[in-house]
Amino acid sequence: MRIAVTASGSTLDAAPSPVFGRCPIFLFVDTDTMQVEAVNNNAGASSGGAGIQAAQFVADRGAQAIVSGSFGPNAYNTLSAAGVEMYTLAGRTVREVVENFKAGRLNRVTAPSRGR
Amino acid sequence: MRIVVASGKGGTGKTTVATGLALVMAQAGPPPLFLDCDVEAPNAHFFLKPALSRREDVNLLIPQVDLARCTFCGRCAEVCQYHAIAVLNRNVMVFPELCHGCGSCTLNCPERAITETPHVIGVLEAGQTPAGIDFARGLLNIGEPMASPVIRALKKWRTAAPGQTVIVDAPPGTSCPVVEAMHGADLALLVTEPTPFGLHDLRLAVELARHLSIPAAAIINRDGIGDDGVERFCREAGLPVLMRIPFDRELAAGLARGRPLPEISPAHRAQLGALAGRLLEEARA
């Protein structure tokens, strides 16, 4: 399964990033092989709509699930529409986060973090 | 002549100065056109007391996607500078609150699957004040994030008669809505207060005025508090200080009751009158 984790560095040992739309890097991880693809998040620099842009990007890149600290309303709705499952971060490194994901220890996100 | 009253920092007295100027001008000569462009919190009507008799909605044209024609190619999302549209497998999402109504998605859709529908974001209101001032204001609807289109619409809706002076009451800050309010002005009156915060934002406002090639001058409100940083900055930047309004309990109490500055204090009526005369004279020269 291909999942994405918001990260502050480009390896499995990097710390996860608690923000979604403006995280520095997306780490796409194949949970079977633990192969990693690190991609800089271009949405981080946009003045508005970063959550939507990042959600579109993660969906386009084929992630079936995304793990981050929180998802705002626009990001949440976009990811939901794209069928990407959202989970809340737990772990000090991306590797730990992925292991927690594989073990079913991460909480599924079912509502945006900041309602209007 | 078009005068924009701006500040950078909020609560420095933009509306006090703008409404005061408009009233003394209306007393001395032909009444000006007054545009309250602080559309997120317009308050000039408290002082000018217009009878608002005309109204018009402000619309943005928001894309609507015909999913039967859409091939989900993603071109619309690609060209949108504001990320207001997302294309996801067999779904297209539009975020009206992020849309600037620029029309790029519609123009670039290869399938012509996008039409535009009006989305009301605010309202324009206009009327005469007892002093004969042509008054108009914009009001952004609660929950709508974009003030600039309302300001743009207001400036288009009410234009000056030949030779009529326009006074624009700008929003605080130096972001897009302020740029929109300042754009086209012949003079920027920057109202500030002699505090570090006032100075910080005055610097930004001066920079913005220079960027827009609008001559600027300062008015110092709450004169007597704080420090001499603003005075020094004005001297060094070559920014003329056209008026000083003291930090005064009587003025504050009067303004809080909705009384305009020239009505509260004859001394300030005279000062504003002299300022108005000077500005109009310079405009004619």
C-alpha cells in the first residue's frame, strides 16, 4: 500500500511534520517494501489554498492514505472526495509512524480539525 | 482630486480624519464624494449619517463544472492561481471562498465544460448625507474572505462628477484591499500615532504609497503619547506632517458618541478647514 506522511526531512528517520498543507516534504512510502519517495511540497509557498493544492498533489501521486498532524476543512473535503484516507500522526520518526500505521495503531481522521 | 486616507495600523483615526475633511469641504464649497472602502468594518456612516437609498449586490463569477462534459484533464486546477478548484479522479471541487472570479478556468477548459454563476459576496450602499456629501460604502458579507472585489466594485459604482473631490476611507493594513483602495489616488494621507506600533505600520504604508507613486503626507493622531520615533521618521523620510490631533479625553468621548471631529472642536474644524483649503489649492496648482 502506498501512503504519504508529512515530514520535515527526506528519509524514514526524519521527524514527521504536524502540518498538512504547508509541510516541507511529503514522504511517499510503500508499506510492503518500505521504499521511499521524497517530494518537496510546493503548496507550502502559496498564499492561499495550500491545503487544497497539497491534497490534489497527494491524490495525484497515488497515495491511498495520508498521515499528518491535522487536516483543515478544505484539505479534509478534498482528500475525502479523492478517496484518500486520513490518519493522525503518532511517532518520533516517519519510520515509527509507518510502523504504527501498519500495526493499525493510528487514529483515522473523520472530521476536519478546524471547523468554521 | 482623489484623496485616500490610510494608515497601516488600525484604529489610528482614519475615519476621524476622512469624515472631518469631508464635512469641512462640504461646508466651504462643493460637497465631495465619500467612499468608505473599509468594507470589513465600515464606520464612516456613524459620523456622516447618510440616508442610504441605493443598494447593489457585489457578485463574483464562480465556476460551475458540467461533469457530463468534463474529461477530468485537470487543466482548470492547473491554471487556478488560488487553488480554488481541484480535480480528483471523477470529481471536481470548487471552493467559492478562495475563488477570485478571474475566469481562467473557464477560459482554459478544452471541453467548454465550465460556466460561471454569480456568487454574492457583499453589497454596495449609497445616499446623501445631511451636509450634502455623496456617500457610498461597501460591505463584505460575514464569512466572505475577499474584500478587494467589493472595494473595486464600489469605486466603479460611484464615480466623481467633473471637478468633484473624492475622499476614500481605506481599510487598515497594507495588503490587497488597501492597494485597491489607494490605487488611483492623487494623495495619500497617512494617519498614524506616535508609538512604535504606529511607526512600524507607517513605514509600510509609506513604502506602499511610494510603490504606487502616490504622494504621501502624515497626520499624527494621539499626539503627546509615546515617543518621538514617528516625528523623526517623517523628517528623515521627507514626509510632511500636515496636522496633529492631541490625545484628548473630550475628543475621544465625542467620537465615541458618533460626533465628527469638526463638530466636537472648533479648533480642529479650523485646522481641518485650513488643511482642506491647502490640499484643494495644491490640486489646482
